[in-house]
Amino acid sequence: MNQTHFSSDRSGKSLQALSLLTLTGLILVTTRGLLTGNWWFFVMLIWNLVLAWFPLGVVLVLRDLRTAGFRNQWLLAAGLAGWLAFLPNAPYIITDLFHIRNVEQPLLWFDTMTLFIFALTGLLTGLYSILIVHRMLRPLIGVLRAWVFIMGSQVLSGFGIYLGRVGRWNSWNVLTTPSELTRAIAHAYQDHLSIKLTIAYGFVLFVVYVAFYWYTDHESKTSHTFVK
């Protein structure tokens, strides 16, 4: 089995796994809506998950274009800029666990499971997109610089989570209200919470990615050796 076929096969399985988790989450929130008549969870979680999938879609298209021979550096830079702008949406769903405190007792355990599924799906979707970017950049800028870029992206994700949860901004504001968003970012340093959240979330997200990278890299090497 050649390396290209092996990589594409693993990529397909990864997307299948993420699709299965997404479908499971959709079933849970639809069931909740039908049973209670309250579709707020459905709208909130589905929209957040759509935003979490967006950066993965961007890098999948970018990877396919580069595989097809489109190696323009401006295309790569634009694609990575779009990916970075939306990447915080993937781990952001973790903060939706905050809503558990407002859930009534009869739905507490059901909603806990539902929020966990969505948070897990968002996190894994983000990790997979980071892995793709990491593998694209490594032969272009070297191992060390690629890791520095990945670490920086996680710190920016931590800051993005702060902007979304505390400032109530979202990635679409980059296009809709760029000047207001820029002012909010420029003044964020005045809020000590922004520094704390950025460092805390950035550190944890980077460590989680390192663990994910080690696991997938080991599994890839082990499986590839086995099928030779």
C-alpha cells in the first residue's frame, strides 16, 4: 500500500468519525427539541458546530488545491488567515458547558451528555484541522517553525475564546464590523481576564494538540508498518 493511498484512507476515516459524532449530536438536540418544545439548545449548538467545522473545511480545500498543483504562496497565506480567523470556534464549544448551570434537574444528565458530545466534536474537529495545517507547513518552513506557528495559533485560539465568550464577538465580525472588532482587540489588554484566559486556554489547547499529535503520529507509523 503506498503512502498517498494510506494517508487518504486515514483522512477519510477521520472525517467519517467526525461525521458520526456530529450526527449523534444532531440526534440528541433534535430529540430534546421534540420532547420539550424548546429549540434553543438546537439552534445554539448546531450553529456553534457549523462554525467549528468551517476551519476544517477551509484547510481541506487548501490541502486539495495544493495536492492538485496550486502551490501559490498567496493562496496558502490567504487560506491560513481564514483558518486562523475561524479556528477559535472549534474549542469555543467547550465553554458551552457553562450553560449546564441553567439546566433544570429533569434534563440535567441528558443535557450534560449532549453538551459533552458537541464539545468533544468541536475540539476534535479543530485538532484535525490543526494537524492538517501542521503537516502542510512542516516541509515548507521546517519542523521548529511549524511548531512555533502551531503554538501561536493555540494562543490566538485562547484569545479568540475570550473575545467570543466575554466580548460576545464572533469570527464573522472580521467581515461585518472589522473596525469595531479591531478596537475591541486593541483594548483587550486593559482587561486582566483577557490575559488570564488567553494564557490558560492557549496552554491547555497546545498541550492537548501535542498529545493528539503524538497519538496520531504513532498510530500512523504503526499502521503503516503493519500494512507494508
